[in-house]
Amino acid sequence: MVKRQIFRPTRNLFKVFGFLILANNIQAQAIWDNTSFVHRNGQEIHNGQNNAINLDGVNIGSWLMWEGLMWGGGLISEKDITNKMTSVIGPVAFNNFRDSVYKNYITRADIQRISNECYNVVRIPFNHNLLEDDANPFVYKPEGWAILDSALKWCEDYNVYAVLDMHAAPGGQATHFIADPDSVDLWNSPLNKNRTIQLWKAIANRYQNRGIVAAYDLLNEPNIWWWPDLVNLYDNIIDTIRKVDNNHMIMLEGNNYAQDFSMFTSLPDPNICFQFHYYTFFFSAPDIPAWTALSNSLNVPIWCGEWGEDTLGGMQNKLTNIIRNPTNKISGQAFWTWKTVTVGFQNPHSLNVNNPTDWNNTMLWVTYNSPIVTPLEMQNGIDSFIVNMKLPNCTTDTGVANLLYMCAPTGIQDIEEISNITISPNPFSSQTIITFGEEQRNTSIKIVNILGEEIKTINFTGRQLVIDKGELNSGIYFVQTTDERKNVTNKKIIIQ
């Protein structure tokens, strides 16, 4: 009979330093310095040490570029949200709200957790108005730079690459809410085109020596009927960037919302990656074979900058059969999105922000003008929203977390073969059993939560250890084992 011990965690928390930077997952982390840069090498993306890498991570949407849909509302733009909320609470209270979102929606703790989950990149969508007010063109805001500077510093601290994504150019590069359009859009305004070019020059000048920046993503999901205008704008932006920055890779998204790359018959720059977005709600099906053919014909990497917005089963199919299918030659992906307000009809995302009544009513009014909200109700909704958006108050979607989990090694052997350890059942709701392939003597076993806090350590001898849910909340935890020979394994468990 196999001897089993039962392990019931307590709530005592201790910090675990460097817990997830282990041999089993270190290849998933960014390897960078400020003298060598992520770049194109034929059809592959290479890091500064010239090793082929995939950029696998998440978008941190609705932080520096807002979409009503991600906040519990409808298909409304940042300008809609701004104007409607300002009309109720006034400009001073609204500006305080904007500052609070910038301060709390994504923080250092979010980037740390993204790193702990072994993603190696975040795509950072930003609205041009983070850096430049429409009423004061070509004058760049110190407070906007400070926000981007902080985000890049967090990425450096936790070894996560950043893709800087201009999600809304001056005027808007498309007419839909995702581009935060004006009455005069980007394509019909020489001024807005020049503002876009000069803003990218300023960004490149500031970050030319920041190796943590994997790429500049020039325009999110552009849409224009006269595609030569898009190619011409791309050429002008690239030429201007290269006057100050020859280091960074540049990502170009296709026309028709990052779907159509047919206008590219040659590379506008040697250090280019094409970025597509993989959603199945477009009017025409995503043309994966055409994008792979583009990669083959121009000898250029292709990257999936956005995907998701589907059922869990649909996302599993996309990830397994398309994005990670080696025949498609896709150099990684960024899931949309890291955080979103919980609304019943939405598809699953990584983290859910709880949606209290006053905030829900605020977003309904902003979108549909009903129900009517008072200034006090809107302010109460704002106060709750700011609290709920903070990482410790968000709820993990365990299905998405399990689907996207990146901490397994990418070598020839599977983690089970390397460690000869199984954990079953997993996920579990009451108990699970750790089974070792051989008798253990004086093996240290730690249970650590997603924030890197240690729940319990046990010195274990035997073959099987029963983990009891005990007082643990539902969510993701990690089991780290260290045997007498100092062999370390890192396994994920999910409590339902």
C-alpha cells in the first residue's frame, strides 16, 4: 500500500523571491539588454542574442486606450465615454477619473503576474492623446511619457518585452470605435498624418536605446479604401523613425483591420514584422494561408497581435490548430485581453473586473442614454470601478488561464517526463494528489499563489501527497518541489 500524506495549507503568507525564474520556464522570459534588440531574421523573430523566439503574451487593453465594450458598455469610443461622463460629473471629476484609471488599471503587480505566468511580451495599446492633446498638437505631455516610462520599467524589472501599439492615431485610422475617430479622420487630414509621423519620431527618439521594447506597432487595425495612402503613410513613418532609431523592429498591420496585406509586394524596411489579428467575426474569414504565403514570399515573420473574443472551445481550436501550428509559421501571439469588466454576454478573458450596479448603470447610460444616472450615482460607480480594477480584486477566469498557461518547457520532453511527477485531478475542487515516480526523501514542497506569496512549505518523504483545498480560494496556484539533489520542478494547479 502506498503511503500518503495529507497537506492542508494554512493562510500564512511569505514572499518567495525568484520562484518562477526556474529552469523549467526561463526560456519563456524576455532576454534583453540595451545594446542589442529584438529583430527580424528572415521569417523568424530573434532576440538580441540572435536566438529565434516567439513573442507570446497578452494585450493590456482599455488602460491607455479605452473601449466601452471592455468596460461593461457597448460599441463606444473613448471620446464617447469622455464626453458623456463629463456632461454628468464635470471636467474636474472626469480628469480625476482618467488619472485614477491610468494609475490603477494596470500596475507593477499586473506585469509581475504576467511574468509569473511566463508570458514574455505585453502589447500596450495607447491612444495618441496619452501623449498629445488634439488642441495642442506637436506638444507632448510629460505625464504621458511618465506613464509609458513606468510601464517599460516594470517590463524590464520582470523580463517582459513590450510592443508599443498606437491604437488610435490623430483623427482615427478607421471609422469604428476601436480607433476613437474624429469627424475628420487620419486619412483626410494632412495635419493628422504629420502629427502621427512626428509622434512616432518622438517615441522612437525617447526609446531608441530601450532593449525591452520588442517593436513599434505603427497603426492598430487601419481601414481605408485607397490602400496606397496607407502604404505611403507607413513609408513616411518608417523613414522618420529611422532618422533617430535604427534599432527597433517595426510591425505593420494590414488594411481592413489587420486582415489584408495584398498591397505589400516588398518590404519597406529590413527590420519588419507583419502583424495580423485573428477574429472570426469579420465579414470574411481570416486568410491564414495568404498570410503564411506572404511570410514565405517576402521572407518575413508574421505575428498574431490580437485574438480571442470567442468561446473557450473556439479559442482552444484557434490556439492549437492555427496559431501554434508550425506549418503556419506564426511567431507568437498576444491574447485580447488581460482585463475586462464582467458582463454576462461577453466571451471569457484572463481577468474579470466586477461590475457593481452604479458602474453598470453608468456604462449603460453612456452607451444607450438609459437608465438616467445622477452625478452621485456616477461617482459611486467610478469609486467602485477604481477599486475593482486593481489586480487583487479581479477574478481569474481559470479556463482562459489554463488555456494560455505558458510555464511548461518548450523542449523535446514534456514536463511530466522531465520531473516524473503527476498531479491529479487538476483542476480540483476538494483534493488532489501529487504522485512522484520514485520514493522521495526530504523533498521540499511549496504551494505559492499567483502573486508569488507562499501559502505553505512541507518537508516531504514518500510517493504521494494529498493536497486538501482547505481554506484556499478558487484560482491558480503553483507547486514547487526541490529534492535532495536540488532538482526543481514547477507545476500549476487550479482550484475550482
